[in-house]
Amino acid sequence: MAGEIVHIEYPATDADRAQAFWSGLFGWRFGPSMSPEFDYRMAQTSETSGVAIMQSQETGHPNYYYDVADIDAALAKVQELGGEAGDKTPVPTHGWFAACKDTEGNIFHLWQGDENAA
């Protein structure tokens, strides 16, 4: 469904502490970091959504990703409505995402699943 939150990233200065908090609160089971260069741990929260803990010094504002059927059309709509839309970026074999801002300066992300993303 368009606009459904499909992913949330929680920035953390201490990924182990953040993982212990979210695992303790909701029972989420995080996998190991997906990259040796960047600590990024994911947990699936439902059939269609998940969360991640990411190492970052910029904390306090989670990153929300909203599902769209056509990311190009959604990015054009963001701009048409007065927001800011970044370029789409592939997540190979998973889909596309793009960072955006609404008319009030709130940052959000769009996501289009696409196993052919390269």
C-alpha cells in the first residue's frame, strides 16, 4: 500500500546498546552487521517491514522509509507539492530509495521494491 512505512533506521552511537534496547522492548531479532565497513544491523518486524540500527554520530531522528509503487512518479509529486526530492539510489536486488524533505523541512525517504534494481 502506498505510504506504508516499510523501514525505519535508528542511528546509534553505541549499536550494541541500541540493539539491546530495541530487542528488549519488542523482542526484535537483529542479524549481524550487513557490512564490514559500516555497522548496519537489520531485523524484520513483519512480512512487509523491518528496522535497522546504524552506527552514526547524528542521532535523535530516525529515518522513515515509505512504500511507493513508482519512485520516479513519487519524486516528481514531492517536487510538485513544494518539497525537495533527492536522486533515487539502488539497493541491488532489493529496490530503490530516495531522501526527501516535505514543505516543513522534515526529512523522509521513499522506497520502491524492485528485485531488478542495480
